[in-house]
Amino acid sequence: MTDTTLEAATALFLDLTGRAPDGVWSAPGRVNLIGEHTDYNDGFVLPFAIPHRTYAAVGVRADGLGRVRVASTFAAEPVEVSLNELDELFPTASGTAPGVPEWAAYPLGVAWALRQADGVASSAATGTGLDIAITSDVPVGAGLSSSAAIESATASALNDLWAAGLDRIALARVGRRAENEAVGAPTGIMDQMASMLGEPDAAIFLDCRSLDANLVQVGIAEAGLAILVMDTRVKHAHSTGGYGERRAACERGAAIMGVPSLRDVSVDDLPRAEELMDDVTFRRVRHVVTENQRVLDTVKVLRDEGPRSIGDLLVASHASMRDDFEISVPELDTAVEAALAAGALGARMTGGGFGGAAIALIEQDAVQQVSDAVNAAFAASGFAAPVIFTVVPSAGARRDA
Ligand code: ADP
Ligand code: MG
């Protein structure tokens, strides 16, 4: 799977330019094990990188015109702009820059944000024009962060070819800035950090306030377990609707509690919060506060007892997203319930919600049984068939060729 995507990026580059790329870089999508909508509240998350990756085959242009061209198998037409124009295109107030289709705002936004990053602006190499060809096997819009994968692959390539010298955390910030300000999606830093920092068999325990990241061994395979992804194929959209409203509710809740962010509210503060705010705001706050605690608990349980013991935390996380944060949809609830009924140790929706995927922690030899049960439950509810596959914690962004 992986190798063909790498080769496809090289082939697309050849189609675009008639020559071989100077290099190929890649970065993975991610699954969030636990810690949802905590990232933009300065809280804790525990994602891991998945085997599905986005590849960027990139070459320096010899014409000296300082233009950047991006092509993707995702889109029919390449998009070309002058690097000098980037500052006029971004940031976008409306979420769309004239003449830049949304998909191209991800790689072009990365080029813009990287040129603006601390210590980079003075580097002459950032004026060098590039051709970029992108392929991916990360499901798009499934909550597995194809967006962070394209950002991190592009950022890694540009960092090397422009000799910008940014470290992985700085590159994650570049990706986030592109997504927030060039695409107009108000997402947190989790996805980019997972895509940049992933390691085989490890989850990334990330403090989104300090950006302190620690790898936590997951030991899934060793314990005879597997993680099943159940992509509902219900498309979500971060740049519109519910995601922004949830962020606003969190900001409102923090303001009422008189703290900079919900990270500063503890489970013990919840009774006071309930007295101070309306029911909806309180439930949004309660999700974030209890979810932060569940991430801390999950890390501790993984370290002390191993992955077999985290099932209940996953289930509690899903209930909190369904009932308090109200970001689940019937397809996600059905996937979670059917997986649990078929013997999963735990299951929860993952990603921003309103569609996308759920995960289930299951016995390795129960993959077929749980998949069949989820498929049957979808059919019985009249939902389109889900896409179901297993994932293992995998490597983060890297140069492949
Ligand atoms: P998710 O990150 O859950 O997959 P998002 O809505 O955050 O969903 O990001 C998906 C968007 O990212 C796509 O609609 C497209 O604009 C862009 N994108 C992702 N992968 C690619 C790719 N390989 N080529 C071009 N654009 C991509
Ligand atoms: Mg995304």
C-alpha cells in the first residue's frame, strides 16, 4: 500500500514536470486514542500516527521565477502561484483565497506559514520556486487527519529544500497555522503533532499548553489486541458549523470561570461551574474537563496495567462526546454500540465529530467478528456501509527518497 503511494507521487511529479523529483517526503494520518476537543482548550491528548500516509514528491524549479506549483491525485488541475503572492492570498478572512481551490490552500498555506515562521524569513532559499506532487492513502474527511498528513509532508519537504532549519514541533505549528489561517479551519495542534512526532507502537501524550510531548508505549499487539477503525463515511466539515460553535462554548465557559482556558478547570470545580452557567455551556465544559482527566488516567493505566485496562475510559469518553459535547452522529453511535456488543473492550468516536470514524479496542482474533457485527448493524439501520480496517501506531513524518 505504502510503496505504491510513494511511487505514485514520483510518477505524478514526472507527469507534471517531465523529470524526477529532488526528494519524496511523507507524513501519516492519525487516530486519537483519547482526548477529544481538549487540544484547543490547552489540555491533554493521546493520539498515534497510523500506517496511512501522504507523500509529497518535490523538486526545485530551475526557472528562477519563484513560483510554486502543486498537484494532487485528489484534484484534476495543478495550481500555480508566485511565492510573493502568498502574503496577499493569506491569511484569508473568508476561508477561501481567490483562485486557490480549498485543497491547494493546505500545501500553499504551509509554504506561506513556513516563510513567516520565526527565524526563517531571512533565509534566501525560501524564495526558491518548487513543484510539488501529492498522493495519499489517508481516507479524506474521515477524521483520520488527511489534513495534517498533507501539511506535515509538505512542511517537511519545504523545510529541507529551503534549508529552513525548523524542528518538528515548529513544523507542526506551521501546519496548524496553514490550516487555521489559510484554509480557515479553527483546529488545534494535536493532529500536526501526531503526524510529526509519531513512532511505531507509541502514542503521543501531548500537553497542548506547553507542547510538551512524551511517547507512551501502547503495547497493543503484544497484548494480543488490535485497534479497529470504523469509518462511517459521513463527511464532516471543520470550517463550518458545529466545530466553531463548540470552541466558542468552551471560551465562554472559561471566561465565566475566570480562567484563561478550560485546562485550568478541574473535575472538583464542576459543581461550581454548574451553578454559574447555563446547561448547554456547562455540559460542554464538563466534557472537556472530564476528558482531560480521562487522558491522564489512560496514560497512567497504559503505563501501570497495559492496554487491556483502558476500555472503560474509551467508553466513558464516547458517552461524554455523545451526551455532553453532542458531536456524535447516529452512525458513530451505532459503530460504537455494535463493536461493544460484539465483544470490543472499548470503543469511541475519534476526531472532531459530526461524522468521520470510530475506533474499537478488540482481541486480535475478533477482527472479523466485530467487523461483521458493525456491518450488520449499519445495514439494519439503513446506513451506507462503513469502511473498516485495523491500524497500528506508526512512524511520523520522514524523508523517504
Ligand atoms: P480530515 O483531516 O479528517 O481528513 P479535513 O476536512 O480536515 O478532514 O481535511 C480534508 C481536506 O484536506 C480535503 O478536503 C482536502 O481539501 C485536503 N486534502 C487532504 N488530503 C489531500 C490530498 N492528498 N490532496 C489534496 N488535498 C488533500
Ligand atoms: Mg483534518
